[in-house]
Amino acid sequence: MSKASRHKQRSREDRSQDGFGALLVVTFQRLKWTLLGALVIIAASLWVFWPCVHGTWIADDSWYIVGNPLMNDPARIWKAWFQLGSWVEYYPIHETVQYLQWQLWHQDTFGYHLTNIVLHLFSALLVWRLLAKFGLRFAWLGGLIFAVHPMVVDSVALMNELKASLSLPPFLLALLAWIDYEEERRLRDYALALAFFVVALLCKLTLVMFPFVILLFAWWKRRAVGWSDLKASAPFFAVSLVLGLTTIKAAEIYAHSGPVYANDSPQGDLLWRFVLAGENIAFYFSRCFLPATPLAIYPQWNVEPHALTAYLPWVVLGGVLCFLWTKRDDWGRHALLGLGFFLIMLAPFWGLKWITYMNSTWVLDHLLYVPILGLLGLVIASLEGIAKELPQSLKPVGIGILGLVVGWLAWTSHAYAEMFTDEATLAAYNVQHDPDSAAMHNNLGFALANRGRLPEAVEQFQDAVRLDPLMANASENLGDALLGMGRVEESIRQQEVTVKLKPEWPQSHRSLGNSLMRAGRIPEAIAEYKEAVRIEPGSAWMHYNLGLVLRQNNQIPEAIEEYRKALALQPDYVEAHNSLGIALAASGNINEAREHFEQALKIDPDYRAARTNLARLPVSQAASALHP
């Protein structure tokens, strides 16, 4: 090889090495900024939510976790997956994770809160990745805003909202996989999208609208929805239909044995619901952009379908959509994608169908946890457009304003997260900002009663009843608090009001029975307990309560029968095993009594009452005859 050839070869090698070195530098720089961006999102989220990380059980936390009878059921995971109606919803992945949490942390709330925060962090990073898929240079900012936005606080701060924080990561992964499929048409990406979608639905059904998002994305990408798009989305629609019907069936089965949820909201006809839907959409849209003073429960406004102004939200929305449609060949197409995603994912909560929470409020912040992503994408895209047009001299000002806005969002969320330390703190905060909320006065009273502050609780319950005389739950709680203070006759009168308001509620008859029992009016008390059992024969708790009052009235055989019915419905009912053991011992059946005390301790080794009763039993049936 000539000298010139060797020189050319060395030059090529040097250039190759220089190019590889440059690539390494660029890769390192990108990785450095990626890690830094992730650390900022993580640090901001931890700062926002750390005040609630040691928070106690709030609202439905106790019902979903501590008071959930399935938590101590060895067959819990089997029932979650294969026994419809074992719980109010068919969310088997959510129930499995929740059961594992219970085994790990039991009643230590730190683990539950930390799980929600970690899942939320993961979602925020995935939001960053999702927005980057659309070529948005400010995608990181979108992840940060989602991480600290006030409208996501209760989805993370409430332990019972695990289903929301658990379902969002697979939902976002499904979206990412679908975008990859649209780009490369690889079967692997399609399968991943479908698999992640199934996982998301098995955590929470409200993500059922995903197939419509697929079609919206197809329109955005190709400006049309063809037969190939419909065929590609068909399996997703099939999954939505099957799991949707399964969840509905599970809820119907559970309703026969679980608590009865009555429709107490003043819901009207189709026109009334149409007006409410428009107002709900307007409310949720405004809260995404003006999230000042978030509340756990917002006041219910009057829905007036006969007022022309009631249709203004629909008129405005229709006008905006029509205007964007005229701009669909330009920026309007992107705006329709973001706004369409928001409307589609919010659709189950428009208000066209009654849902349990509507007894107290038309709207809830945590219902925005997924829909807000559509508007967030719009905001990021708009900011990029503004940044391109902004003069270089004004860009520092723009960055400063943006920093202040994000800082305000984080500060508002941090202050709100501090309210989730316990039920009383959150309820007092809500009452302070909405003193006319009967529901929050009731919640505050309940929290105060649990702390033994009965006089203050009575005041709150009285305020709730004054604000909403038809609120049976507040009436019942007021009667219970009065009974706890020894004001028995007042309690009886209040519980009689509760029974008149809700004669179909088994718990209203049980509460009246409690008050009558304290007054010594035993036959009347037993009649109320029997009525509660008649209304809800599938409730182990009601049978147990009837057994208690029968035993107190020395009707031991009848009490034993009710305890057995309770245990037939709920074999792991610790208190029922203990009470049945007491009743059996009183009837002279020492051996069987011992079996039930031992069974109670097998279920809950720390149950002191059963341990004490077992120790007090005579050694044998014969010994019982000698030592009654």
C-alpha cells in the first residue's frame, strides 16, 4: 500500500473515531438531561404529596381496605378473579394488588400512600414519553405539570383510589404501543397495545373509552377513518364490551348481599340529564385551567332545563368544535385531537347516567385524572407555537411566567395534599370553603364522632340535617351520636325520622333498634332488627346484630340461629364466631363453643376477646356441669 493510500485510510479511521466519539457525547448529553428531567419530576411529586404520606383512612379508604371482609379471606385472590359479586366491582388486578398490600402493611397507611405516589410518578414519566411521541419539544413540561396539577391530588392522596393510579400506567403504555403500531405496523406493537388495555380495564373500567381514542387518532393521522381502522379497533371494542358487561353483572350480584345504594340525587328526565352533562363538561374544563381551591366534594348546583342559559355550555362547545373543524387542515386537527380525547375519556362522567357519588355532588376531581391529558397536550403544543413566535428578548420573561404558573400549581397541590392527613382535617377544610355542603358537615361530624368528640359531632350532624332535611345518612349519624351521649329519647325520635326517610334501608332499622334497646324497649328493638334482616337477608352483619340483641334478651337458641346464619354468609366473621361461642357456652355446649373461639383466633390471632373467653371455658362438658 502506498504512503498516500495509508494516509487516506488513517484519515477515514480518524473521522470514524471522531464521529463515534461525537455520538457518545451527544448520547451522554441526552441521557444526562433525561435523567435530570426525570429527577425534577420525581422531586416535585414527592414534595407535593409528602404531607399526606402518613395520612390516616379517609372516606372510602376504610370501606375498601380496613372494613373489606375479603381482606382476611384466604380465598381473596381466587374470588377476585373467578367469583363475580365477591366485591362491588370486577377489578381483579386492583383487588389482587390491594390484597398484597394488606398482607405487607396491614393497617400501616404509609405503604398504601407510597404505592400511589410511585405509580403516579411512573405515569408522569409516561406522559412525558407520550407527548414526546407527537414530536413536542416541551413534552417534559407536560409530564411535570401532570405530576403537580391540583386536579390529580385526590387520585393520589386517597388510598382507595389505587384503582386510578394503578390503571393509568398500563393505559399510557397501551397508547404508546398503539402509536408504534400506527408507525411501523408491527404485530408485536398491536398485541402489546391490546394486552396493556386489558390490564388497564382489569384495574378500572372507566378506561373503556380507549377504542374511541384509537379511531380519533386514526382520523388525526390520516384525516379519515377507514375500514382497516374499524377492523383494527374491533378487538378493543370487544374487550370493552365483555369486561364492561362482566363488571355490571358483578355489581348486580354484589347488590343482593352488599350495602344498598339508593338514588337520592334529584335526577330528572333526559332533557335534565342533557343540561347537566353540558354543565359538567364546562365545570371540568374550567377546573383544568383554573384549579384554585380544589374540594373533596363540590356543591350541587340547581339544574334548570327550562332556562335558556342552561344550554350555553353546549352552544359554546358546539361552536368551538365547528370552528376547529373548519381549521382541520391546519392547527385545528391537533386541537380536535386534544379536545376530543378530553371529551371521550370524560364521557362516562358527563352525568347522563346516575352514579353513586351523585348523591352528594355532580363532579369529582379524580374523574379528571385521565381526561386532563388531552387538554395538557393542547397546552404544550400551544406553548411551543407561542415560543416560536416570541421574540428572543421576551423569551426569558415567558420562561419566568411559565415557572410561576407551574410553581403555583405545585404549591396549590402541596397545600391541598396537607388536608389529606385525616378525615376531620379534610372535612373541616371543605366546610370552611363550602359551608353549605350538608355532605361535608356530615363527614366532619362522623370524623369527630370517631375521635370521641360527640358534642361537636352532634353540631355538625345538626347542620347537615338543617341544610338537607332529606339526608338520611346524616339523620342516622345524628341519632347515633345522641345515643352515644346518653340522650336516648332524642336518639329514638331522630332514628324514627331516619326510618321515615328511608324505610328501605336496613341500617336505619338497625339504628332505631339500637336506640330502643338502650331505652329498654326490647320487643320493639327486636322487631326493628328483624325488619333489617328481612330487607337484607344476605347481610351477615345484620344477622349478627339481630343475634346480639336476642342474646341480650336471653333468647339464646334464637341468637345461636342468627349467628350461624351470619357465619354461613361470611365464614371468616371473627366477631360472629366469638359471639356464637359465648351463646353456645351459655347453652352448655362447651365443646362447640371452644371450636368457635379457636376459629376466631385462627382468623385473627390478636383478637383478645376470643382468647379471654377461651381461657375462661371449663376443661370439658362434664366440668361445666360441676362448675356452671
